[in-house]
Amino acid sequence: MVWREAKGKRQEARGILHRASCILHLAGCDSPQLDAELLLAHALGRERTWLLAHPEYPLTATEEERFAALLARRQAREPLAYILGHREFYGLDFIVDHRVLVPRPETEMLVEQALAWARRERPDSKGEGTRNALSPDPYGQVSDLPLLADVGTGSGCVAVALAAHLPQAVVYALDASADALAVAAANAARHGVAGRVQLLCGDLLEPLPERVDVIVANLPYVRRDELPTLPPEIRDYEPRAALDGGPEGLDWIGRLLAQAPAHLRPGGIILLEIGAAQGEAASGLARQRFPQAAVDVLPDYAGRDRVLRVQT
Ligand code: GLN
């Protein structure tokens, strides 16, 4: 084992962490110290905070071996989320493995925008701008049951976060990959929304049994010729089918926009994650399919084009 100093002697967490973080740094990892801490905590079955409070903890041989195996995976640039088996997204913890894309912080924008729309801007809230369209009406009945579709749901992070924050909503979670839907099912169950997250396998919007108010999607949008230039974590480990957007990166987004008019309720909204360079092209596709709609592109926190919004 690479970081081992003296065979047979129980080593302290501190020293192991130091060497592990050097190894990850040399391997080109972005946050070697944090990764090392999270991996060691995982190997010990502890929280990272416990580990930081017990730097002198002497590892057993078994723990050391367990950690070595995890470290080797990260050294080979496997995404940390796959090794740990989970990732936080929109305040919820999601099961993640090689069958699905790792949830990204910028994708939280889709959830924010869909929630903002569902809470304030429902067209049938009849001008009562402040009314929460999702709250029960005075007679105790649920009004305006919103229907949402998350296309290319992957781990289900967007669909589950939406269902968790919209207790009256039904969310269709669609994916072409049955493998991905198995992960989404586990996540829906884990967060207690399995009854309101309907999993459907098929091509984009085709499996939808009814029209919806909100379509959100983080579809593959990487230009095919850019795939080889992506960091190894993405290029070598994440599902190609979740990344490859075709020659211009817009194959899936274009097809979704072509299908959408037949699946959206009047007054509905579409929110699509796009690449930083795709704002103009994606807007053009949207205007072609929805000539009457308000189309705009929202920037992420880094100021890059990130979400295409089509309000019909
Ligand atoms: N944001 C991803 C990346 O960093 C791309 C995800 C996608 O294609 N939907 O490459």
C-alpha cells in the first residue's frame, strides 16, 4: 500500500490522511484533502467531523485495507459520489452509482425555477399572485393539482426534490434507461414520495399518459467532439448516454422541444438545462416550436447560460 510507512504498526488517521491527500493531488483531483477525509470517514463508518476531531485514531489493518481500496478508486479518478454511493442535491441525499449522472449543483436551478413557477405563477390562479396555488382551498380540497414531468430523470434528484417540495404535485419521472429508473425508484422511496413520482421508461415525453404543466429536463447536451476533453471523472465513468448531445449538443433538446407542444397544458412552462454556449441556439429551437411563448435564458451563479425557460 502506497501510503504505508511501517508494516504492522497501526497508523494514525492524521498521517494516513496527509499521504492520501498527496496521492490524490498528484492524481489531479480537484479537492484532494476533502476527498481523502470523506473516503477515510466512509471507510471507518464515521462522519467526517468525527474524523477531524480524532486525528490520532489508530486504524486497524482491516480499516486500512478498506480505505486503500476506496483511495485507489478515487486515484483512478472515479467520481467521489460513486465511491461513497450518494450525493447531496437540493438539501436531500441521493443514492448514486454508475448507472446515473452525478447530481450537479447547477442543476438545482431547474428545481428552483419549477418551484417558483408552481408556487407563484400558475396561470389559473386568476390574478391572485400571492396565492400559493398548491395549498388546499378553503373547503379542504386540493386545488390546481400540478402535473410535472422530469425528462431524463437519471437518479431522480430533480423529480424527487420537486415532489418533496410540492406535496400536492404528481411528478412523472421519465428516462430511456431502465437502469437509471431503478436508481430513481430507490431515491423516491427513500424520500417518501414514491406514491407521487411515477416512473416511465421510453423516449423523452412519449410515455406520458397525460399533458403536464411543467416540463423540466437535464438532457444530454455535451457536443460530441467535446466528450474526449471532459475531466476523467465524467469522460471515463459517467453514462455516455447521459452526456452525448450529438454533433452540436442539441439533439435531445431539439427533439424534446418538437415533442413538447403535444404534451404541455395551456399556460405550461418548460425548463431545460443547457450548456454555457447554447443559449442562442436553444432559444431559436424553442421559438420555432413555441412562437407565442416567452423564451429566455437564465444564467447560473457563475454567470453562464444554464437554463432555457419557455413560458407558454
Ligand atoms: N453538466 C454536465 C457536464 O458537466 C453535462 C450534463 C449533461 O449533458 N446534461 O458535463
